[in-house]
Amino acid sequence: MPANDMQALVGRTELLVTAISDAILSAAEAAAERVELAATVARVQQRLGAFTAVLEAVAVQKRALVERLAVADDPAKALIHRQIELLGLQEIAVLERAGVPQPAVQQALATLNTPPITDASATHRRDGRRFVRLAAGTGTDRNGNATHPADEKESDNEN
């Protein structure tokens, strides 16, 4: 084999070894980045899970206080209202720490804490995926069924 051919073969081999080494290093770097990214995602998920647990605990406490408010005496009502207010502030603080901007937090909490609108002029009510026409001013639908949402749903075939 001539010397030039041998040098060309050695040069190609060196290029191949270098390319394989670079590929292995790139794969190792990518794997390390993926591991780091997975760890970051796991930390974020744990943190959001903790925030969720706190918010659920606050909601349970608020629900219990609202139930107590209905039967409380006048002096106790003021204390219960203050406790509910403080729990609302705690919800805001938790959501802000989770990265939700304060205006969005306050709007969401206001929406959750607003009682549902009961419109006496409503002509329909939602029944699953469809709307049922209400009989005017009677509190019942056209078939005479009560329109309270807790009542059982009527079937389409009943008259």
C-alpha cells in the first residue's frame, strides 16, 4: 500500500473517531440537560402540588366557617366574617407565590365568592347539554317539573 493511501486512511479514521467522540459528547450533554430539565419540572410540580394542598385546606376552612355563619349569634358573626376575610387574604398570598398576578387572583376569587345570579326573567335553564324552556313565572318547565338544579333531570321522552 502506498504511503499516500495510508496517510489518507489514517486521516479519515481520525476524522471518524473525532466525529464519533463529538456525537457521544453531544448525546451526553443532551442527556444531562434532559435530566436537569426533568428535575426542574419535578420541583415545579411539587411546589404547585403544595400550593394546591394549601388552597384546598383553606377552602375547607372557609366552607366550615360559612356554615357556622348561618347559625352564629351577632357577636360571633363579626369574628367569623373576619376569619373568612383572613382566609381570603391567605388564598391571595398563596396564588401570588405561585406566580399568578394579583389582579387575576382577585378577579378569580371574586368570581368564586359571588353567589350565582338568579334571574326571575330567565326563559331557559341548562339541563345537561341542552336548554329547557321554562314556563313563565311558575318556577317549573313546560312539563311542570321543578326548575331547581338539585332536582333530577327529566328525560327527553317524558310528557
